[in-house]
Amino acid sequence: AFRDLQIRGAGELLGAKQHGTMQTVGYSLYTQLVEDAIKQLKIAFDEGGESAARLSPVDFDKGVEFHPLPDFDLPAEAYLPNSYIEDENQRLFFYKKLMDARDEAAVADVETELADRYGPLPAEAASAAKLVRLRIVAQGIGVQKISGRFSRMTVYFAKGKELPLAVVHKLAKGKRPGVQKPDRIEWDYGKEPLASVESLFTLLGTLKEEAAAARAARAARL
């Protein structure tokens, strides 16, 4: 979605002159800053007229808490095609709704609304929804970011969210090539990178459960 904005732009606000700022802070945070600025201007204008409409510093500690999702840099066809949503403003609107989603219900609501208004989701749009779902799961298990090139991806874990050593050892025993450490692992992906990420997350969940069960069994013996 971000690359779509960079290529096509969306007027002066999100066009070529502004995409550098957006790239620096991330699209979701950028749009939140813009929304906050618009609200401030509206309130100031209503209270004191045009001359009073001035921006004040944004204090995120007092505002709505913002939780950016982990970055996924993978060669996946995940976007809303122009042929599916022809109106650029509506396309941007649904991009933002997807990127604002923070749970399964919110993603499902966007999918339902898209299907109601534009018909069945094409493969690219379904992948966009799947990408958001995976980023939500990634945040829940402590993934900081995933980057991939040439059929190999690296999964980085946030500080304090590293994988248990037992899980790392089991991954290494699977004879997977590359680095396998508590703070990052390397994994192969095929023609469907998102499906590979989903399979990896499922495997990690299983291995964590097995490791926890083994710890509990050892504690019971002691």
C-alpha cells in the first residue's frame, strides 16, 4: 500500500512532495499525525475563528496510544488493485482501515465491507488482508520485523521477546540452513511468502508449547 502511494500519490498531502516524511515515520503514524492536526485546526477554528487555527505540539502520552505493527518486507502481491477500487480516495480509505486494524475482528470487518461494496476480493486484496493478520500475530509473539530476498527471509525478535533456547535447538535440528538464534532466525519461503510466514508461525507456536510442556514435566519430577 505504501509503495502504491509513492508511485501514484494522492494529491499534495500524500504526493511526491510529502512521501519523504511519510517514509521516515511510517504511513500509519503519518496519517495519525495528519488526523490529529486536522482535529486541532477544526477545534481552534470553531472556538476562535480562522486566526486562532494554529497547531499545537502532539503529545502521544496523553492521546490515543499508537502501536505500530511489525514491518514485513517480502515480495508479496498484497494490495488493492485499481481495477477493484477505481476511486483513489476510496482506495486510500480502505488502505488506512486495513492498516489501522489491530485484531482479527477489525480485519474481517474491512473484508466484509469491501465485499459488500465492490464484490469478492481479488487475490491481491485477500493477500493484503492476510498480511495485516500476520503482522498482528507477529506483534503478539514478539516479532520485530521480517525481511526477505531471494527465497530466504530473516525473522527478527524484539528485545525481551527472544525465542526459548529449546525452540532454537529444535529449529536447528531440523537441518534448516542459515542462522538460528533466539533473537533472529532464517527461513526459506517459496512462491507464496505469506503462506510460508503463516506456516512458520504455526510451527513456532507448536514448538513453544512442546518446550513449555517439557519444562512442566521436569518441574513435576523435581
